[in-house]
Amino acid sequence: MAAHILARAGDDPNKTALAILGRETTQNWTYAQIESAIRGAATGLLQTGLTVGDRILLRLGNTPDFPIAFLACIAVGLIPVPTSSQLTVAEITAMAAGLSPKAIIAEDGITLPDHAAPVIDTATFEGFYTLPPAQYVTGDPNRAAYIIYTSGTSGTPRGVVHAHRAIWARRMMHDGWCGLKTQDRMLHAGAFNWAYTLGTGLMDPWTLGATALIPEAGTPAHEIPSLMQTHKATIFAAAPGVYRQLLKSDITPIPTLRHGLSAGEKLPDTTRDAWTSATGTPIFEAYGMSECSTFISGSPTTPPDAGSLGQPQTGRRIALLSQDGSHADHGQIAVHKSDPGLMLRYFNAPEETANRFNGAWFLTGDIGQRLPSGAIRYEGRVDDMMNAGGYRVSPIEVETALALHPDVQEAAAVVLPIKADVTVVAAFYTSADVIEKDELAAHCAKHLARYKAPRLFIRKDALPRGANNKLLRRALRSQWEAENGQT
């Protein structure tokens, strides 16, 4: 994997591979420098006594050390485990107990687990950069390359083991989603430890010999447009929540920008439309997950149907499975086990791994509807689907309708029990002030069938979101039930 990602480094050694964008200074790493640092660091790691297959816990911030450590491990057959710098001591200790890392690469100020593994601090690690380059360790593309942790639907972090072959699947995204070319300058707004940033923001540009632009840690959202202007970004990648924040500022067209990319959660149509109106550029959305990255998307060559995620990327085998496991035009989105981007397994969880497969198909836990064009419309999580009067209703549909109200900032739809054997569709929303129930009900009546329309409207200061900014509908339901004596 590492050799594939860095194969273009020699094409133009003095070209900027990575730029960390600060308010006052910019850290530039050329392709020659980044490859030398990665392969030198790989040599240093081996000199500490680490051997092929050892797991290495990464406790690093949003600095170049993060991707250098990640690829240095992969280059010589070590298995890096990126983790969020925001994890508490208790959280990272619990993770390390199951992971049993052989070493920890750590930055000062970031919590460490209570674990016996030796710690390689950043001063020591950066000292490896000038060592002679390690030779790439090659082998079976199906062997483990790295582990990323995801909370998934259970809320309990679990390790997702990916193979070296995962890099092959990313080639399908270059045309099928990103529209990425060698001359591009991609600015990604995420942190290095997020799989979306590592993949889309770094590995993809480097694979093609393009330039990756990453704002320095702590950069406020309102400064990102000026960074795009100054550094001539051609593609911008972020989660929907970042686009919403940017639209609160006075954003204007950016001459070099061709389009934006969105992933991590469903992009509201209102956000997409507002961005296009403000900047004159489209946003291409991709659907995926930690277990398989992205595999359904719109792209510059294949714009998505209105209201859809787009098409399955060329080369993917995607199905919609009904409850009995048969193929249908409406059902759970599934990925064939032959997909090179699909995980090998959940770490130390064989039963949970087996439960995610239906024969040859990996079950995503998400519901989709195939449109006549072949595009897929997202309808929410299997366990988030609502039953209203005997009808199955997607929360996405209700939330999209609510978001059309000019005073609603965000919305979440769930089913709540109001008394024994009686449930109703409820809408939680954020807004500057409370909106009258009758006004919201009248608004929903214009956009939704009666059985889909919420019966309760509950204003919140903020909606709960997970580490990757995904909306946590079940948390809203649980909180409401606890507050109203329903538990």
C-alpha cells in the first residue's frame, strides 16, 4: 500500500506533496521530503526492535508526524492504529487493553493509555526521518495493513482491520467521485486521524502526484475560505457540518475551486443548494463507511439525480437486499465480499464480523432506494427507520422537509412512545428561537403525507452528534424517554 501511494513521488520530487496551512506560516513538504521522511521513519521503527505484524498505536495531533507515522508503519509491515487525540485516558486505556500494541508513537499533551507498551515520543520519531530509507515489505495484498476504530451503531468503539488491497478500491473513487487529477490542490478540512482525511485528503492526492492542503489544528471554519483563496485550492473536501459552518460566514466564489466533496453523513439538499448559490460550484456527495470507505457517489462526469447519493462507482458490486435476503429496488445497502475496499474483519470480534454478512454480501445497516436511473437514494439506518401508522418512513425524508423551513437550522426525526402502545413521529430541531407548533405543522403538511408528518416538535440548542459528526437519533430518543419517564 505505501509503495503504491508513493509511486509518483519521483515524477516531480520538488513538487509540494503536503502543505499545513497556518494563519501566519505554511509548512511545505515536497514529494522528495515526504518520501524520505516516511522511509527513514520506517527504518527507525524497525531499529527499535519492532517486527512485521506488530500493532502500533498512534497518539498524534494534526501535524505531519501523523501521516508519516501511518505510512512508515505500513511500508515495513507494521500495523498502525490511528486514534483521535480527543480520547480520554479511560477511553484510550480500554482500547489499548484489547489492542495490545507493541509500541505507542505519541505527541506531548495527548492522553496516553495505562499500558506497558514503550512510548516513542515525537522528538525521537522525527529523528528517524534522516535515516537511510527502508525497503518496502511486500506480500499478500490481503494481509492486514492498518486498523481504524469506529463507534458504528453500537456506540462501543471497535477496530476495523483493512488490508493492503484497500488502496486499489480508492482508484474507483478518483473518477467516480473526486474528479481528482495530478495538477489538483485538494484542501481537506478534517483531522489526520479521521479515515476520510487520511484517504481522500492525503492518500488519494499522493497516489496521483497531486498536492494535499490541510489547515493547521485549531483553524476556525470562517478562515477556511481565505485559505482556499490564498493557496489556490481546486477541490475542497469536508463533512456536511463544515459546509454549514462556512455558509454562516460571508463566503464568495473562489476562482480556482472546481467543486466540493462531502462525506461522513447525509448532505442536506438545502446545504448543497446554498453552497452552489454562494460559490458557483457543486458539491459531490459520497456514501460509505469505515468498513468500506466510499462506494456510491456523484461525480463531475456523472452528476447525481436530485435527492440521491449518486451511482455505485464503476467496478463496485452493490445490492439492495430485502428482509428475506433477496435483491430488490428497496432494501438494505450491501457490498459484495469481493470488493477490495471491504474490511478484512472486526478486530478480535469474529461473531460480530459474521453477523454483518448475509452470504456473500456485507450488510451496511443503511436503507436505500434504487431510482430508475440506477442511482441510490439514502433513507437512513435500518434501526432509525420509523413505523408510522403501519407505514415505514425514512427519517431523512422528514428531516429534509423540515429543513425547508427558513428558521430551522437542523432537524432530526424519531419515533417516540407517548403512552402504552402509542408512538408518534417527533421532530427535534435547532433554531434561533422557538417556532410555534402550528406553524411547523402547517409547513410539514405542505411537504409530507399526513402519516409522515411529525406530531411533536421539540426545540433543542444542539443535536447530538458522534465523533465523526454523524447525527445520533437514538441518543435523542433515549434522552427524551429518560426525561419523560418512559424508561
